Amino acid sequence: MSHDPPQYPPGPQGPYPPYGPHAFGPDPALVGGVGLRLLARLLDGVFLLVLLCVLGVPMVMLASLAESGSGTRTAVSVACVVLIMVVSLAYEPWATARYGRTLGKRLCKLRVARIEDGGNLSHGRAWGRSLVGVLINNAACVPIDSMWCLWDQPYRQCLHDKVVRSVVVRTD
């Protein structure tokens, strides 16, 4: 009987990271560093801001052309607010489920993986990860969820990662 570790199917960027001798999860050396994760979050914020400006500025201009107090101005303004909220809330979970990472994580050579086998998160897990992060950080009025990875060992997971059993790993 062989005791070789199981082989995982290749992902979009090649085979999933090799998993170490732990009961589950990646080798802790493969876990994404806190600095890179912060940089990825900042890059995502810049990307999202640019995207929202590209989508929102034409809508604001359209609203400004409508008569003051008209239903058109109100409708366009409400549509603009709804668009900003939907794009802001959906960007990270959609990208995480679809590609395993956001644009910021891709630039920083990071991805979010299921801790048990290294695969991409399902849409449900990706949305749950995002929702838990938003709820905990807003309920606590401090980014306790995001700060959790500073002292968590061995996988440097934030609370939203722990809830959905995910881990951020390097892809280099």
C-alpha cells in the first residue's frame, strides 16, 4: 500500500500547490504573506474605484441633464447608487469563485483556495467569505476580521477564511 500524497487535478495556472504533512491544508510556507495580502486589497480598491468611475460618471452626467425634481433625475440617481452597491459587493466573491482570486491577488501572485484540497471556492463559499468579512468588520466597528491574520497560525487566516475553510496561498 502506497502512502504517496494524493494528486490534484491541474487548475488554470497548473497543479494546485503541494500540500504538506499536515492533516489538511497547504504547507505553511505556501501561505500568502500579510504584506502581499494588504497590497492586493489596496490594488483591488484602486481597480474598483476606476471601474465605478467609468460606470458611474456617465450616469451622474445623465442625471445632471434631467430637470431638477423630475422623476428621471431620481430614477437615474437611484440606479447609480444601486449599481455602485452591486458592483462593490459582488466584485470580490464573483472573481474569487470564478478565477480563485481578484485582480489585486493575481497581480500579487496570490489566490484563495479551499483549505482541504486547494481547489477554488464555490460561489456559495466565496459569497459567504465576503459576507462574513463585511458583517464582522462592520459589527465590530474595527477591521478585526482583517486583522485576525496577523496572529493566526499556521495559515494566517482571517475570520472569514476560517468560517468557509479557505486559505490565501502564493501562486509563484
